[in-house]
Amino acid sequence: MVAGANAAITERNGKLKLLKNIFYSICILIVLGCGAILVCALNPSLTQSISAKLNEKAAVKDEVVIEILPSTGEESQEVGTKQQASTMVGYEPVTIEGEEVAYEDAKELTDSLDIGESGENLTFDEEIYPYFGMLDKDGQTIYKQIYANALDRNASFTPVIAYRNSDLKKVFEAVYNDHPELFWLETAYSCKYLENDSCLEIILKFNETVEDFEKSKEKFEAKAKEIISITDQFAKLEAKEKVVHDELVKRVTYKEGANMGQSAYSALVNGESVCAGYARAFQYIMQKLGIPCYYCTGLSQGDHAWNIIKLGGRFYNVDVTWDDTNPSTYDYYNKTDTEFAATHARNGLSVNLPVCVVTVSHGDAYEKTENKPLEWPLKPFDSQEAYEAEQRQKKEENLKKAGILEEDVVETMADYYADCLTQMEKVGTGLKTFTNIVPKSLWESIEQAYGENEHKKGYVNEALKKLKMENFAIQLQVEYLGGDYYKLHHNVSTW
């Protein structure tokens, strides 16, 4: 009987223990649920972005929501302007359509071709045509031939000297980049070649303007002369440059996929273009004014083109396209490589163009009077050190405006990723928040990185590994602090 009683007691205690554990578990779940509700109540936009991920059956590895926090004044308008500008790209890199020809067919092909125009008597000033100067002697020979035949609208010819197909793209790119006046020349060309890479035939491609070429040329030159005539009243080259910049901004509308958008014709005649058309129109008019101006290509959230101009012995970056916002700006006018580094990266032959180490004021407060040249408030710097000293002073002023210390600012992408990784490890898993402060130029790179999923390898993958989690979602809120600094609020979820 005693044994039976003990068994009953043991069974009862077991049930009580089970009930007790269930009770504690329910309490813990209630506490966690209340905590999550409180976090989401304090940040409802986070609820919307993250709850969607939690409700999905399939595990999603990443979700990014970027939100510009409300602010007032000029600065908030500028954020919107930069976002708009950063999408205005559309440059098409030079492309080749190659065709290998069998040796037995080569003679028949070459017998049917000639060199067209050799261009052997042409000369090119390397200050005006820098890409010509980037080529070796043989490359310059083919450059002259391509230019001469393009000028004559002769689409097919055989190389004037033996030349490799694999070296031809560099030469064609040099011709194209140096000569915006060839508004009928497309960015693509063809080459027929032998198995040993010897080029047999070069085939140029022209746009629709060649169908009525004389009329097209008349329209093109007339539009350019309209702008050039406005510059005639000003003596200083810097003033002429500003007129051309402002006239293009006024006359051209950015349009994705614009007809003949790689040509200066689209900007000057059609009034609609992408970045390439703006840049080539600016280059063409500057060349007509005798001002060295180069077509520069690279990456800016996509394939992009802008200009490098030489004034007073110094070189400056100019991106007319990105200044053509609403309202228009001078944010990308006569800037240094350092100022462009966060948004513009050169590639191709453009990496060999001169460096830009000095910046100038855009001088938007000019008073224009008849028969009096526009006064240009060009602020010269005797040295790179003088320029850097002014930049340090501006930085101190901006830090004071933002009410922050320099040591609080994350300055580079590498430091940003490292800081995010450290903070994610510190806050742990679940719904968490952390912040950091970045300069405006770095924010533009950060925004691009999230748009291209570069942040995953930057810090997210390593953070998930350290936290032993599989999934990640983020809402990134951007708060303007003043003085060109931003506070980034990271609302993250890991599970």
C-alpha cells in the first residue's frame, strides 16, 4: 500500500512539474511578445518591413529598406537632388562585333576592299585630343585612318598597316572619345579577322543622321553656334564655360533611352539625351571655343560619362548631367577627383586623363552688364597643400554645424563596414538598432552599396556567421545633421 501511495505521489509531482514548466514557458513567450510589440510600436515602419519577411514561408536572406527622415531647409532638398542625379546615367561603352574569317576566304575579302582614307597627313594636338596621345605609333596610324574614314562616312575598309583585332578596340575608343564632332558615329563597330588575330576589315556603324547628312550637319552646327554666340560677350574662359554649362542645363532634358543618346546631336538638336550626349555636347562646344575638354567615362551607379576641362593650367571634373536637376545645381561643376571619388570612378582609357586636384566656386551670383565681361571669382590655390588647408577648415566648420566630433564620424566604406559588424555583434540577435555618423559623400557610396547588394559581403555575411543566424533584414533611416553630415539609423532583424 505504501508503494502504491509513493507511486501516486511521484506521478502527481511529475504532472505538477510539467505544468510548472509549461507555465514558465508561457510567461517567457508573453514577455518576449510584449517586448517585440513595444519595439514595433515605437517604430511602425520597421514593423511593416520586417513582419513581411517573417510571414514568408521561404527564408529570405536579405531585405533593405532605405528611408530619408523628414527634415527642413535647403539640406533636405539637396538629398532629394542627389538621389535624382545619381540615377542619370546611360553611357554605352564601345562594343565590338567580331567575325573570324577562314584563311581560304581571306584573299577574296581583302581583294574587294581598300584602305579608304589613310589619314596619313592628319595631325592631332594631344592637349585637345588626349586619347590620341595614349596610343603607340601603330595605334596612332590606325586612329588616323578610322577618323578619316568616319569623317568621309566610309563604313568599310581594310587596315592601312597590319594590326591585331584585339588591339583595335582601344584605338576605336580613342577616336570616339576625342571627337564629338563625329555625331553620326555609333559606339559599336565590327571587325573581320583571321585565326591569328590579324584584322582584315574594319566596319564602322553610323546612326540615322547620315540619311540626310547635310541637313543634319546644318542643324547640329546651328545649335552649337547659338550657344557659342552667347559666350562671345565674355572675355574670360571660365565665364564662357559657365555659359555653356548653364545653356545645356536649360536646353537639354535627361531622358533614359533617348534616341541617339550617345551623340552630341541628341543633346544639341533633339534636346533629349543621357549622360553621354550631355558630355559630348559640352566637349564639342568647349573644343570650338579652343578650351581643352575631355570626354571621361566610368561608373556612377551604372555606366556614366562626364567631362574633364582645363582652365588656367588646371584640370576640373564637370558633370553637366548631374547638375541638370530640379532645381539645377553646381554640385558637380569644376570639382576635384577627391570630391568626385565617392560618386564617380573612371575606367577604360579615361584612367589616363589628367588628375584634378583644385576646386573653384561656381560663381552663381554674377551680375551681367552689357559690354562688360562677366567677373569670375576664381579662387586660385598655389599648391595642393593650400587647397587641403582650406578643406580642413571647411571640415571643422561643418563638424561644428552638425554638433559632432570628428572622432564620431565614420569616414570610409571599410570603416563603415567594420563599425556595422562591431555594433551588430554587440547588440546581438533579434530586432535591434544601432547608429553611426557619416559625411555626405560617404552616404552616397553607402546608398549605392545597398542598392547593389555590396553590403552583404561588406559586413552582413560575417555578422550572420558570428551571430549564428541565417537571415537578415534592415531598414536604414537617414537623418540630416547639418554641415554635410548624416546620422544613419540601422533597424535590423536577424533570425
